[in-house]
Amino acid sequence: MSGTLGVSITWLGHATVLYRSAAGKSVLVDPWIEGNPSSPPAAKDLKSIDVLLITHGHSDHIADAVAIAKRCHPDVACNFEISLYLASRGVERLHGMNKGGTVSLRGIKATMVQAIHSSTIQDGDRLIPAGEPAGFVIEFENGTRVYHAGDTGIFGDMKLIGEIYKPTVAVLPIGDLYTMGPMEAAAAAKLIGARHIVPIHHSTFPALTGTPAELKRRLAVWPDFEVVELKPGETAS
């Protein structure tokens, strides 16, 4: 991406991503760090988070939300049902919302958009319904927009997300089995039209067989796309 976005993107393993704006604001999406086998050691010592976004209730996306929220005191945006759960655990600065809504948090806009997946919270021996899964379009202070898809399969309205919000970057799951694989993610990239594609939700476990190499192969015939392959802990900007 060659520093053209004014936003840095750090993959913290699996589906956890840290964004930093040129103005110094930090946005963390789907915090799973403790217990995440692909999370880099530096991720365990995050000092400051301004905005925390949660796409759905599965433990590999929400496990560290309470601890990070209490330590860093970010504004937290998630669906309404998850906001009630987090409030019951003592989390403050909550912004419960639903698809189509936009919140402005410390100068950064987050719009909740569609995702095709499931969403429950594991609470001891209980499974708690956690509303519907979602993705986010994140607009930073300089106008750069990132579509963070969350866990999802491909769906036709990704084309609308591209047309309405015109993201420069699409952060897409590619692991297969629980989300899109590379074949579907390549088709999703074409629907969305974002120039830069950052693959996530892959390589954490053997069951996640989709690879960035396969995504690159499938998108190679369309030179308008750049697949930005990151290792856990690496940053692109």
C-alpha cells in the first residue's frame, strides 16, 4: 500500500486487527489475544485503544473485549445484544447499534453492515444468543475507508457496500470452513472493488485451509487488486 492511506493496519493473528490513523487514533476489531495461538507477544501489551469494534459474539472475536475495555476505556461499538452482555460485565462507553447505523467515535465513523454467519456467546456452560453478525465500514479522519467484513460468506450486497462507501481497503476472511475461502473471497473482492485486499481469519488452525497464496492466484488476472499479505504482528500502511 506504500504509505498512501494515512492509516496503518496491523494483523494481530486470526481475525484481530489493529488500525491506527494518521492522527494517532487506534481502532481494535474483534479482540482475541490471550489464548490466540497466532497472536504476537507484543499484542498482549496494548497500551491504548480509542475505539473497540466487535463484529459478533464468538469467542475468537470477543474473548478479550471485557479485559481490554476495562484496561483501556475505549468507546465500544457492537450490536445491541452484545452491548447488553458487555454492560452486564461492567463495560462502559458502549454504543449498541444495528446494521445500517453509523456512530462517530473520537473522530472516527463506524457503519455497521451485513455479514452472513452466526453469533453466540459462550458463557461458562451456556450459549447466549448474541444478535446477528456484522461487518464494519470504518472511516478515518482523513477520509480513508476500510471495509472490515468480519466472519462472513460471500453475498451479493457486497457490491452495494462497494458502491455506497467506496472503501480503499477490504479486510476479508479467507480460511474456509467457517467463512469464505479464497475462491469466494476473490469473487467478493471484485464485488467490493477495493484496491487493497487484506486476508485474515486464516492459518490459525489446520481446519482453516484457505491461504493468501491461493487468493493471490485467483486475483492475479485482475491487476487492479493488490493482496496485502501480513504475518501476525506485521503492519501495512
